[in-house]
Amino acid sequence: MRTLAVAALQTAPVPYDPEATWQRFAHQVRTTRSLFPHVQLVVVPELLLAAEGPLLGPAPEGWMERTAEPVPGPTTDRVCALARETGLWLVPGSVYERGDDGLVYNTAVAVSPEGGIAARYRKVFPWQPYERTTPGREFTVFDIPGTGRIGLAVCYDGSFPETVRQLAWLGAEVIVQPTLTTTRDREMELVCARANAWTNQVYVVNVNAADPAGVGASAVVDPEGVVRQQAGGGEEVLVDVLDLDTVSRVRTYGSAGINRPWAQLARHGADISLPMYGGAFRTPSWFEEGGSDDRAGAPPARP
């Protein structure tokens, strides 16, 4: 059995105080490690360490520009040290990254227990016209050795079906999606999380900020689109152990034992004209046709 024990911390920053927010975050990570020693991966909301404030609150002028840092940089160096100290995989939400091109990106990182940056993902779909960061250009996955492959998405990315489809195509079995949603469309984000999980047969771990920074309702969704856990509006932690062999089972025998979209795409996708993408579907490298049933076919345990 391949399992991934996850702690999704639905929490909030100290508004516009990055140092106090860092101290709070580090304490919460250490406490999670102490309370739940089986946990392997800790995830927190989008832009937590940037210490963003409430949507309608007064904000210091130029906050995004003032807090943007290179990656790696001072903040990610601290995250790396905390990962080494605790022995945890950390996805510390996202940060404002100052790129080599001088532009600012909304960037999620994944840090290994050895203290290395295993992945960096620049949010492809900023919440426009409200969010002012520069869009990223590619999707990112990383491997937890001996466990499985994880895809990174950030908040509004989940509203675009291309995001999770591409991550699943790259072999992701779990989508980690830090979020900062302060508005009432949170209900539709949860609909998207379930749809993304079901249509791509992946887990989705969507962790939103707690009140008053966000409206909460963090969720863990399984590869058949079933909500395993959902938070309320305040601070809380969702601890779950994800059975990644479930992804293999669902892709082999179908969602609800019926639906096998990857097998169907592998058979017929190349014949479908997709002019909006300038081409056609390409079967992912992890896919292997199997069994005598014409509908059969599933990926191996890992890409």
C-alpha cells in the first residue's frame, strides 16, 4: 500500500506582518509534527507567508512589490531549514516571487525533508483582473520517493480544466492546491475540486485560508470525486492518509467501477481534432493498455 499522510492547515496570517506570520507558521508546523508524527506532508493556504490582509481591509501601498523575493531567497531558505528540522515535506502555500526578469509571480514551492526545493510552480491563472501577478507558463509535478507524484496548483487555477488535466497527464496522483478565497464563490470552487478529482481520477487537497483572511471550507477529495473531509470557516487542521493505490484502482476499474476516461482517451484521443490547442490528444507516457476488456487500461502504480 502506497500512502501519503497529509495535514492541511486551514489558518490565517498576521496581516501585513511577515515576521509574526512566519513565527506562527513555524509553530503550527512544529505542533503538527508533534501531534501527528505519522504526517509526511504539511500544506498551508496561498500567500500565507506574504502576510496578506483581509480583502476589504486597508493595505500598505505596494505590498506585493515590497514583499516579493527571489526563489530561492530568504523566506524559502527558512522553509528549507524548517523542513530539515521537522523531517516533513512542506508546501508553504505560495509567495510573491521576484523573477530574474524583474516581474512578480505568485509561486508555490515544495520543500523536501532534506531541505531542498523539490518544485517551484508559478500560478498560471492569476485571479484577474484583481490579482496583479504575472501568469506562469507551465505546470509542475514532483515525486515523493517511494510514494507517488504530486501536482501543484494555486487557487483560481482550479477553475480551468486544463490545469488538473495537464497535471494528471504528467502523472500526478495528488493535486495540492493552496487557496486564498475570501468571496462567496467558494461553493463553486468546491464543485470544481470535485469535478477535477473525478474527471482526472486524482486526489485534490484544497486548503483555503481561515476567517478573517478567507472563508475556509478546505477540502480533501478522493479520485472518485467524493469529499473525504471539509472544514468550516475557522482555524482547523485536516489530517488524512491518502491511499495512492486507490488512484491505480480507480483508473483500472473506473470511477464507481464504471468510468475509465484515461483508457478511452488513449484509444481515441489522437483522432479528435482540438483546434483550440492546435493539435490532438497525446496519450500520457504512464498509460499502459491492459486486460482483454476493450474498455480496460490503466496506468502503473507510478509514472
